[in-house]
Amino acid sequence: MVHSAFDDARAVLKDRDFPDSAELVWSNHGPYRLADLDDPLWICEMGEKGSAPLLAPVESAEARRLTLPDEEPVLGWRPSLEKSLPNAPDWVLTEKLGEGGFGEVWRIQNRANNERRVAKFCFQSERVRHLKREVSLIRLLRERIGKHPNIVQLHEVCFETPPYYIVMEDVAGKDLAKWFEEHRDHPKLTEQVRLEIVARVADTLQSAHDAGVIHRDVKPSNILIKGTLDSDSGITVMLTDFGIGQAPGREIPSGSTLTGFTGTFSPTELRARSGSWLYMAPEVLVGQESSIRSDVYSLGVILYQIVHGEFNQPLPADWERGIKDPILAGDIRRCLARRPEDRYESAGEFARALRNLGERRIAQAIEETRRRTEARRRRLTFGLGVFSVFAMALTIALGSAWRVAVQARERERLARLEAERGHYHSQIHEAQRAIEDHDSWSAREILYKCPEHLRGWEWGRLAYLSNLEQRVFGFEDTEVYCMAQSRDGSTLACGGMDGRVRVWELRSGNLLWEFKAGEGRVIQLALDSDSTTLAVSDEAWVSIWDVNSHRRTGQFRAERPPVVELQFLPDRSLLASADSHECFCIRDLSKPGRPAMELGDVGQLRDLAITPDGSRMFAACHDHGLMIFNGQTFALEKALGEEGQLATSVTVDNAGGAFAVAFENRIRLGSVPSLDLSGAELRVPGPVESLCFFRDGRLLAYQTSMGSYGVIDLESRAERYTGRGAIGKTILISPLDNRVVVLGRDRRVREYRHDRDLDGIPLEGHQAFVSAYDFSSDGEMLATGSDDQTIRLWDTESGRNISTFISPRPIRCLAFLSENQRIVGGSPGGAVQQWDTITGQLIKEIQTGASNITSICRHPAKDRFAISTSEGQVVVYERSTLEKVLTIVASNGPVSRVAFSPDGSRLATAGEDYLVKEWDSETGNLVRVFEAHTSPVNQVAFLADGERLASAGEDQRILIWNRETGECVGTMLDKEYSLFDLAVSPDSQRLFTRARLWDLNNFRPILDFGERHRILHRDGLLMVEGGVPTALRILPAFPWKDHDLSEDPTLSLEERVEEYRGRYWQARGAPSK
């Protein structure tokens, strides 16, 4: 069989296609030179396993085996559809993805759990012999930056015996060029999205550069995009193929490769030939060394291509003609500079420049305005000198100059303010990304830099999300260096940098004791099982303290200080300790004069765990893996882990039946009775520094050296929660068993709920579409109505369903009345019902005669409410009698919405006649018509300042009206989402539509949401999202003005937020501290 037919057949034929045959086997015998052919011919063979051997043809004068220089093929086995992966029978080949000079790429799938990966097979033995060099480079990257979320990961390598291959992460996406072609005409593929894609690639390259690795092959085919522009989760940008990467400063052995499957070059060739020529920097093309700025050059080419919208053509000499924006052209020009030193200094700097493009455009506009003003000023001065003899002309010129100067200053002020708003919007997006990455520390740092006069609801929401810790422990005037917890979790001790120690009762948060243990920092702490004895280690001494009497009861000097590990055995008189010089010993505190018992050479001890009954001690060691000692004799019973394997942390559950040990980023579960690692293996993003079981043993908390931490459900092996920004090497579990305690980046101890919902407080109960919502006036309750014919009342702090009212009809709109003691609801068929919120009883129902009630709103000052109908009427009712007070024929067609003004003196209506109308709520007289929409108007709302009105229509426009003049003073266009909801913040600075948050100062969007119904409480600190179709959630926010956070004018913004956070969570059930 010839090579082409052989390859085609392997990609489509399966064993089940030949039901009467045995298993198929495939073999490649390599190229042969035939006597009557000029070109070599590859001879391949397939057959039934066991029927006949697949042997290479016998060489003769007619046919002779051909060996090509530097391309000695690996003969024999070849991959084919539904075959098991050699050396890994659980993995089966499911799809051929591609091929090249190196070999072939296949998708593989695990038979047991259906996990998918990608296998690259290499059929060039010369290249395989140097594959280890490539793998070493990839592992260097992994070692220094961990499992980077935007870098395709390497899983396995097989190069000991044929077939040679590596196994990579399977990214469910497409390369940049193919993805772009599919989304070229998508309305969401804006310039901002294109620039953000390049910025994310630059961010990933910066991480690699920080680790000392240059990619050297940045091109569209090595950039993978997951997701679509329509998905709620957005897109993920992945960087792959570090095959020709380089670690600067490291020696490259002659003849070896950094290219893996791409090619094998000598050092000279490595400098000049690797990578794709279109994206190669000039210095690389002429044989000079690559640098991080060579990658920046490649980014410049990609930036031009994605902005220009063409990936198939080389960079033309006149490329600047295709880039209209001079600032963007300048960015590309700087990337493509001939001299590396003239390019951006780093990929990170380039990413920041792209994200700040809007601010730079505004700054340029301000500078151009300033230059024009200065030019006018010079011309004016010249004119005044020439015509100074003419007094009247001089007077006119001076007046004109004054007006020009005033106008110029005003334009400059507005431009500066617009630039500030643009920068603020960028800060909000950056803080939002940090929160999405579970990095609340970075989010807080960004938010605290935002000026007060620009802050709005979005700032308050992000401040809430970045301050979800329930309590904070620490010192006011020094940093926490270490912490420890009693075995039962009841007591927390923290040691400071100045030698002080504080002890708290965790459940109540009460401070039990504070004392000075020494002059230097406290390095390690240990509490005994009943929290009565505390051991404290400083630079030289270990002191023993009685927690109840507040007295020091003993002290000893470490043999080789400092002591870095301390643990009490269940017998409180025994203390296990380890120093930084590989000395692990047991000391009997009841016999002060007795020397410590050394347990032998354990190497550098990283962590220590003891079973509750003291029968076993588990020591995680740097050099010897996990060492297990008998708790009575202290003899070594067993060592687990491979030779030289680094054990970084160990913990035992409260029942003493299971333990967990971390080998760098792998966590292994084991059994205490059998002393083996028979449990599951878990992988986390980074080397583990600390492990801790929850009280019931079903959850495991971890913290890594990279600052990330998380909680894993051991039954499902799923991560319940992840966070970032922790330091130190200890993670603890609060006795309030759903809370994790970590030492934060600010050197204070913070307590988090691991089960908190970052997406809001869920409201669960409705069984059909929910379209009716209203907050009580005090914000303590939320009422919702549904097509499931129920009205539900919810507690807004906890999300608890307070009560449920059964309605005879679906509820499409509702409102609270009478100081929250009544609810009025509207139904299809024109029925209006009134309910008692305390008893849940239906008080009265009336028929309005309308076919449908389209909206209900309450009067802000009187015990009245208004309804709008599909027949074009607005009717005002007295609550107590449900008698009509006023009827307005507002339109010839349906009225979609009715709203009261803030003082209740006016009504506004939105209708299918394309008009917004304002009415006197007492007389029913028409006051004003607002006319600009070109299609039916769905929504209308008064702004809280009472001076403006907002409306939204099916023409995809939101219009802001001046009520006094009737003039449209602002237009917001939203072509992507329907406009059926409007909510206005209490400061009249923000407007919410179904999918976006808008800035009413410049009428630009600040944040994008998922497309859902939204209402906002009048204080702005609570929002409800719903309608998908029964999912509801409450989104809390913190105040965004300084005086609302704290009335103490001496406090900084950070201190104000911290004070408010403490009050907020304490009011919601968190213990005080």
C-alpha cells in the first residue's frame, strides 16, 4: 500500500468495519528506491493481527531500502482510528487532526472518564533524540509560573521506546486566523475586542518572559481562541507551541534542538531559521540572538493583521495606509522598529498601551485642543499689536479673545473630565477581571485608586465582591507573620513581626489575650488540643505559655535555630519541633532538663501532622517524601513517595482515618490504618504549601506557593471555591465549618465563606417565568410574581423565602403599598388583586375591564397606585377602597409602562404610538409630549433628580429627556439587546438596561451584564436580576461615596471600606471580633 492510501485509510477505517476479521494492525516500512522509478516510494502495510507478520520487503536489485540524510524515520507502528495509545491502553485515538514533517497530531480520549487530550506523534528519530531538551524548556516554564490558564499545558511525554509522542491539553477552540474568519462580520467583534485579544496574548507572553522563556514563534496558528462572542463566559485566549522557545543565558548544546517537533538546527540555524518568516524580527532574520523584543515584533505584525482584518498576506511596505488611527499606527510602528531597543520594552507594556488606547486618544485630543488654542492665542496677540491704534478694534478683539479663552478652557476641562472617566472605566474593567480571577487583593488596590467624584454603583458592587471576607484578624500597628489553630478549631493564635502574640476565641471572635513573647518576629506557633498551652518560636528561643493564667511556664533554646515547625502531641507534655537545619525532635516539656529525642535525618521538614490519638506522625520532607513515624516509639514505620520526590504539606482528618499529602502540585489521599496512598490523586494550580481537612472530612482546603487557595469536594473532586492573594504557608478552617482562614497579602488574617455565591444571593422557588418584582421601601423584603400563580416574599439579606401567596391567576406586575403591609398585583384578563403581606390573605380582587394589565407603580407620597392597560388607559386607584381616582386615555394603542415622578405630581407613559407623555397626576391633563422614538416605546422612568426622564424603545435607543424643555439631551444605542427594562441609580448617574450599565454623564456603557430583568432598590445597594426563566438573584453593593461608608473624616478610603465591611457582615450574622 502506498503512503497516501495508508494515511487516508488509518484516519477513517475502524476494526468494526470488518466484523469477520481480527484486530487490524498498521505498519510503515519506510521509503524504497525502485529500479524503474525516479522518486522513492513509501511502502506501508495493514493486516489482521495474528494472521501473518507485517514484514518489510526483502531488498534486491529491483527494490532497495532508502535512508534519507537527517530524516531517519521511526518505522513500524502507526496511529489509526479507535486504536489504544501504546503504553497507555486507557487512551484511544478518536480523530486525526493534522500532520507535518514531524509526524501526526491526533485527538485521544480516555475510556473511563471521556477526558480528551491531543497526542503529537513524531516519526523522525533524529528529532526525537533531542526531544528531552524541548520538554525541559516546557517544564522550566511550568516550574516558574505554574499552570498558566492561557498557556496550553503539556501532560505526558514518551520518548523511551517507539512510538515517540507527547500528550498536550485539548483546547476546544480554533486558531486566531480561523476564529477571526468565522467572526469577521459579528457585530461584537469591535476594535476593543480585537485589541483585547492581542493584549491577552501579550499578558501571557509577559508571564513567560518573567519566567525567562522567549516564545520565538508567535503567530496566529499558535494562538487559540475558545468560546464565542455570544457566550456568557466570553472568549479565552490560549498560547501554544513553545517548541522553538528559548531560555536566554542558558547554553544550547551544538546539534541539539529547542524545536521539538518543528525541526532540528545548529545554534546558527536556531538564531536565523526557526519560526515563521512573516512574523520574525529583523535581527533574527540576519542571524542575531532573539530577545523578548523579538516576540514584541511578532505581536506588532499580529496587531496589524487583526486590525486590518487580513491574516493571509504579508506585511506590506505601505501598511500604514490601512491604519487610520495615528495612535494605533504608532503602536504598530514601535513594535516593528528595526532596532530592538526602539520597540516596547516588554509585552506587558505593550498590553497596557493597547488597553489605554481610549485614554491616549482623549489625551491627544486635549493636546490638539491646547495647541490650537495656543496658535489662536499667538495669532490674536499678533493681531492686537498690528491694530492697536484702532481702539474699537482692540476692544472687540479683546472681547473675542476672552470668549475664545473661556470656551477653550471649558473644552479643555470637559476633555480632561472625559479622559478621567475613560481611565476610570478602564480601572473598573481591570478590577472586574481581577475579581473574575479570584484576586480580590488586586481588585481592592485598583478600586481604592478610583476618585470619589467618578464612582458609581459599579464601584460599590465590585467593592462588595472584593470584600467578601467575614472577619479580619491581626494587629493595628504591625504585620502578622504566622498563625496557628487548636485541633478543635476553637482558638486562633497570630504572631507578629514585632514579637507580639494575639489569641482569639474563633466562634465568638473575642480577643482572649495579647502579650509580648520576644523582641524579634514570631516564626512559629502551636496550640495544644484543648487550647490551654501555647508554644512560641522566635529567632532563637521556644517559649511555653499557659493561656488561662497568662504566664510563661517554660523556655528552651533551639539546638540549631530557628525552629520552623511546632506541633503538640495529644499528650500535652510532648512537643514535636523541627528547625531549618534538618533536625526533627520530640521534647518532653514535663522534664525541662531532659534533652530532646532526635528522630534521625529527615532532610528539610516542610510540614508535620499528627493523628488525633497520637498514634502516627506524618512528616512532609523536602528530600524523602512522606515519612511516617510511630507516635509511641517514634520509630520510622514507612516512607511514601518516589526517591527525591518533594513532599510539601500533609494533614490528617479529624477522625484520624485519612490523610492527604502534597507532592508539589499533586495531592494524594491515603489511609491512616493501612499507611498507603490508595486514594484519589488531585491536581491544583501550583506547588502546595498547606493542606487542611474540613471537620467532616468531605472537603479539603489547600494553599499554594503562588498565592492561590481553594476548597475541593473529595467526593466529586470538584473545586467548590478558589481565591488568590494568600501568603505564608498555613490555611485553616474556622469552627463555623463553611469558612476558610488564610493570611492575606496585606499580612492580616482573613476569614472567607467557601460556599459564598459570587453571582449573588440566589432566590429559588418559582416554577414558571418570573416577570414581576418590587422592593419594600426599607429594602428588607422583595416581592416577586410568576406565571406559576404565586407571589413570594423574600428576605433580601439571606435570600430566604419568607412566605408564599397562592393566586388564582398568573402575576405579571406588582407593587408594595401602605408601608409594605399590602401588595397589589396585576394579571392577564385585567384583574387587580390586593394582598396582606403579614397574613398572606387575598383581601380583594377587582376586574378593570382591560384585557391585560401592563404595569403597576405606587405613588411615592400617597397610598395610591397606578396601572397601565393594553387598551391605552392609565387608571389611578385609592389603595384602601380600590376605587378609581383618575382615568387617563393615554394612547390609541397599548400603554407599555406608567411611572410616577419622584414627588408624585406627574405621571409618565410609554406607548406603542412611539410617544412618551407626561401627565398631571391630579387632573389628568397632558403636560408635555416627548417625540423622537421611531418605534413603540417599551419603558419610561423618572431620574431621581426629577429634572430628567429616560425612555427605551424597540428602535434600540435609550433617550434622556429634559422635562422642562422637552429636549432630548442624550442618546444611547444598544443594537445587541432588547430594551424592556430601565432602572436608575439614586444619584441619577447610572442607568441599567436589561444587559448594560450606562454612565449618564457621557452616555457610554460601563459594564455588560447577561440579558436579564433588573430592578434597583431606591438606595442603590440592592439589585435583583431575573427572568431566565425562573432564576432570580440579589446583587448587593457597598456604598460608593466616602460619607456613606463612614462618617469619620480622618479615615482613608481603605479604612472606611474596612469599617463598613465589618459592620455589614456582622449585621448579617458574622460573629464580631
